[in-house]
Amino acid sequence: MSYKKIGVITSGGDCPGLNAAIRAVVRTALFNDIQVTGIMNGYDGMINGKFISLDSHSVSNILQRGGTILKTARSEKFKDQATRKTAFDNITKEGIEGLIILGGDGSFRGIEKFSSEYNIPAIGIPKTIDNDIYGTDFAIGFDTALNTVVQAVDKIRDTADSHNRLFFVEVMGRDAGMIAVYSGIAGGAEAILIPETETKIDQIVKILERGWQRKKSSMIVIVAEGDDAGGAYDIAEEVKKRFSQYDTRVSILGHMQRGGSPTCADRVLASRLGVAAVEALLSGHKNEMLGIISDKIVYTSFSEVVKNKKIFPNELMRIAEILSL
Ligand code: F6P
């Protein structure tokens, strides 16, 4: 396949590493004599015709920056068929022949429809701090978010230890406990509560009592925001009714997990996937998401990506339990 011009979009929630991926897409395209249009504000930019031309200079000095120079959005309008027609007319006018989308499940669902309606080749690059996208071991942004959380948990541990306190730390993950389990292991959490398994208050109390009997000077419970028993405040209230040996505090880390300079691992992942996305278009791939599984680039159709659920690493929960003794 040959292309004269492709478009690149960031869609859905932002995360660290998006700029590194945009840079990789632009530089790889230019290396292959392909022009690149940046589509602003996610799919809304196609609908409103908000395009910018990206040359090599426009992506210098962005590799290390969080956020996205293209801005991003979760577009509701793109769900409407007539609006998608306007989007197609706009990208055709701009001369865009293929698309690279940095997105998650929702974005891939949208582009799958669009590319099948208008036969425009599209390649997806997985990004989300939640790391819950099927078809890749890791999504861009996850590693940076984890490092942010672990730094925060280490700091919370210092104050918890000084005051002999119990902390409930809420991390992001509306539907996924990936951030919770990885940061829980790395931060030495006493318990980890995730949406994937049922949370029983009695069980948490038992773990905390064991810690108290062992004379632990601080305890940390990591709560994924989407836990079935509620948010960190709700769970802390319930626990306090049955376990009051420690002074208890709650800390919600929130959107700080979505910002900041990407880690080395995220920069390398974003660079690999950005290069591979342009090369995938050139070798005739379309309507697939790229991922890295066991260190190899793999292609999964958008329909498979959105149909399947990433398998949760239950083994990590088992490890966390052993180590929390
Ligand atoms: O999907 C990424 C994520 O950060 C979730 O963990 C979180 O629940 C959600 O986005 C928050 O979305 P918003 O930025 O719209 O509040």
C-alpha cells in the first residue's frame, strides 16, 4: 500500500506517553515520504474539520511531555451516523487516506464502524492508564501512572508510619484493578480491593486485625475506584465500625495519575507502537489494533478488541496476599 497523507488522532481519556507516540507516528510517516495531518480534539476534530499539519519540527521536544498536543475528547457526536458522514467528507477534503488512532475500547468501537462504513484504513494504538485493553500486555500510560501511584503510596507510608495510622488510598480504575494490584504489590499494601473480585468487609477487618496483632506501625489498603463495595471513603467508614484500633485516613489520588512526564518504559512502548502503526498501514493492515505481547508486535482486529475482556492477572493478587503478612 502507498499513502500520500495520513491522519493521527488521540481519543478518549489522556495519559502520559501520547506525545511520544504522536512523534513516532509523524517521524515514521515522514521517513516514508508520507504527510501527516493532526486531527484535534479526538473524533470531534474530524466532525469540525479541525486539522493541523504536522512536520518533523512540530513534534520536537514533546517526547517527554504528558498530555497530548492534539488534545482529546470522548466524542458523543461520533456515535451518530449522519455526523460520521460529515467527518468522512472533511477528511476526504483534507486528503487523508488512512488513520492512526491512539485510543481505548470506546474509540476503537467508533472507528470500527467508521472504517467499515467508508472503507478507510485505520490502525489503533492502545493507551489507557487502566491497562484493560484486550490484545496487548501493556497500554501506553500504565507504567507512568503506576510510578506516580507508588511514589504517592511511599509518601503516605511515611506519614502513616509516623502516626501509626491506617490509610485507604483510592487509585483510578473504573472497571479495572490493574493499577491497584501492581501499585499494591510495589507499595507493600496490606490489602488490595478491585472491581474484579467481591470485596468483603469482614475479610478486610480480619487482615487488619492480623496486622494489629503483629504490631504493624502502619497499614495501607489500596482501593480501585470502581470497587464493588464503593469508594475509599465508603469502605473506610464500614471498616471503622468494626475495627478502630488505628487512627484512619483516606487519600484519593485522582487525576494526578493521568498526568506527568512519561517513564522510560512508556516512551519506548509509545515509540515502538508509533513506528509499527505506520508500517502496518504501509504493509496493507487495516482496522486492527497493534499491541505488544511477549515482546512481539501483534495485530488484533478492532472487533476482537472490543468483544473480548483482558484477562486479569489473578496470580498477582495471590502474591500480594502472601507478601502482606
Ligand atoms: O479510563 C481511564 C480513567 O482514568 C479511569 O480510570 C477513570 O475512571 C476515568 O478515566 C476518569 O475519567 P474522567 O477523566 O472523564 O473523569
